[in-house]
Amino acid sequence: MNNRVIFLFMLILERGICFENCKPNIAIIGGGIGGAASSHFLSELFKSNLNIDLYEAKTIGGRLATIKIDDNEFEAGGSIIHPENKYMQQFVKLLGLEHAPTNDQRAGIWNGNEFVFEESNWSIISLAKLLYRYGFQPFTLNRYINSIVNSFAKIYDLQDAGKSFENITSFLTIMNAEFPKLLQVSIKEHLLSLGYTDKLIDEIVKATSVVNYGQDTNIHSFVGSVSLAGAGYNLWSVKGGNKKVPEHLIYRNKNVNVVPSCVTKVINLPKEDGTNLYEVYYHNKDSTTVMSSIYDIVIIATPLHHNQEFPIIFEGFPRVDVFSDIGKYHQTMVTFIKADLKPHYFGLIEEIDGILSCEPNKTIISSVGRLNSVEGGSKHSKVWKIFSNRQLKPEIINEMFSNINDAKNITWEAYPEYSTAVHEAKFKLHRALYHVNAIEWAASAMEMSAIGGRNVAILAHKEFSQKNCKFNENMQTDVPENTPSVEL
């Protein structure tokens, strides 16, 4: 009897030790939507049995940010969300947020000389004008893009089933074997091969790629398709600003400790048992004193590229090229202005709400759009957002606008510089070192970052549990959909 008691005591003790080994210390570098999603899904998968230090060098929210003009705030970064974006919808519901009120806006496509297409206040007239210029091709293109969206939506069931992927090719292939091929051909070549006309591609398709990614139709076909999907209807945003999603996911997660610091270095610390630890070096925003902490898992949730604002040095890794063989991010200028639009500059009789360029080299601007505040606002707002690939000279702004009351500028390294020479972006950089933003080389969007965050969370949980939680494998199960276990 005593032997049985001793055996049970030893078993409980051993399991207790295992529970402690199963509680990872995790560093997440970056507090945007990718880092926020990673922290959320990791907390679900580990059932809150984890410690997370989340490092953010600037402001929680990352490229989801707002700007204040007068007494109102306006979206300055990622501003629109597709109705089929499942994770963004779930986050808004989970966090008790709301959709911002919307109103109808009228837009047109401008080539610098004329408007090749301009919407009417009457939808039936807009439809007739669309048919007259392009025939039925916009509608067949819409069906084609919807088929891509539907194929991509398989990722939600795959992630619910615990599937994860180490690189972009395997990630895309599982949804549709044709998807990786879309990375190797430009959107223009691809649509021409499907029988679409130059006119449609050089006007409608180019206008969407210019306004969404600041780039021409030489971008690869997958991101070009995502851009076209983002030109659809029923697009929405979060009341109070899209940044509220990462803010609430991070600050309301009791497993997350926010470290307002810049990470400068990650050092690989191999262990004798074949596993790894990582030492993260960082300094506070207001100090040059360098500190460090050691982690079981490191998740990079910020872009790694040649012109990044806060570069990270990687030491002690067998393949440094994993971190150096990266592309360039596209710099875009955003000008916010409170003023009256001068319709005659664009060849208009009266104001319209959105002007999309299909010839940005000629028009100088990529787009001009009337903004509503993040709370939802007046249909006749006098605040405008101008996208351009270079700084706008004051004389250009004065030609476009009158009665200028306020003007502010932001420069973003907003998204990758897309081409058909895409490198093999990796979610897994080393044994327990992961990169959420690898997904941006397929396409950059809020939902893509959330999907990348969940993919990395599943990878990290699965691999850590296999190595450190041998006695609890049956207890480490995925959380069913719509059953969030994070303590908020």
C-alpha cells in the first residue's frame, strides 16, 4: 500500500513538473494586428498557461493608427475590412466593439486628362455606364475574384483543425494548388491570359492596385486579386478606429505584459538536449540602457525588410540568410487635409467623394478620398486623404484644394514592394523562432496578418508541446471555434 502511495505521489510530482515545463516564456516583437492576433491565439491554445512579453517600439496598433484633425480622429493606416474577413469579425464581436456607420460615396477613375469612369448618384446609371465602357467583363471578373476568395476561405476550417504551415508555398497550396502559381505571374499577364481586355486592366484593375498598394499591374496575381476583392461592396471599419482591435486584444489579455521598448538583437542559445532558448536584447524608448531576457519562443510580428525602421540583429544562427534574404517595403505618402476640393482641377463640374488614379505617374497622386471620422460622420466631410508615392509640393495641393485649414503628412513603409520574383517567405525562421509577417509577401491586409498570427501560434504551440509536454499531449487540444478561453 505504501509503495502505491509513493508511486502515485511520484506520478503527481512528475506531472506537476511537466505542467511547469509546459508553461512557455514567449516574446512577441511587434504590437500591431499580427502581434495582437498571435498573443490571442497563443493564449487560447496554451489555455492561458504561458507568459508573454510583447515588445512595441512605438504605439500599440502598428500600422493601424488614427490621426486627429480638429476634434475628430480619422483612419491613417489600414482603413477597410472585407465582409468575409472572419477573424476581424470575430474579434469585434468578442471585444464588444461595433462597426462604424457608413454612407454611400461616389467615386471615379481618373487618368490625368479625363475620368474614364465616373459613378452616378443613381446605381442604375452607374451600371449602364459600366456596361457601355467594359461590357460584361467587370461582372465575370467579380465572379472570378469571388472564386479566389472562396478558395482562400478554406484556411479558417484548416486552422480550426490545427493545421499550420512553415512557408508561404505550403500555406497557399493547401487551399488551392493554383495559388502559388499566381505569385509568379503579374496580374496584368494573368488577366490577359483569361481573356480580359487591356482597357479593363489598365483602368479598373490598375486603379485598385494603385490605391491599395501604390503599385502598377506588374504586381503578382495573388496580391492583385486581393486588391480587387478590396474594391467590393459592404466594406466596413471599426467604430472608434481599427486600432481598437489590437489595443483591446493586447491590453485585455491578462497573459500579456507590454514592454514599451525597441528590440535590437536576438541571440540563439542552443541547449544540450537539442532545444533552444533565445536571448532578446532591448532598450526602453527613453533610454539607451540595454537589457535582455530569455525566452522559449520568439515571435517576430513586425516586417523584416531592408529599410525597416528598427532593424534587428540575429546572432548564433546557422543560417543568417534566412533573415537577410528579404525584399523591400513600398513607401507611401499620406496627406490629410481639411479643405474644399477644386473640381475643375480634375475636370469635374462638382465634387465627388473618391478619385482613383489609373496613371499615377501623370496624376502625381494615387487617390483622393473624402474621409468620415472613425465614429462615422457627415456625408459632407471636408477632410480628405491623399495617397501618393512621393511628397506633394505645396503648389500641387493649392491647385487641388481651396480654403485649406489644416494639413498633415504621414510616411508609411506600408506593404511589400510586390513583383513576380517573390522569395520563399518563411513563417518558421528557426526551431522556435517565427515570423508572422511572412504572410505579407502573399498579400498585405489586416485579415492576412490575423491569419498569419494564428498560423504562427499553432506552429509554436504544436512544436513546444511535442518537446516539452509529453505527459500532457492529450490535454493540449485546440479550442473549438467561437469558444474563446482567453481571460479578458
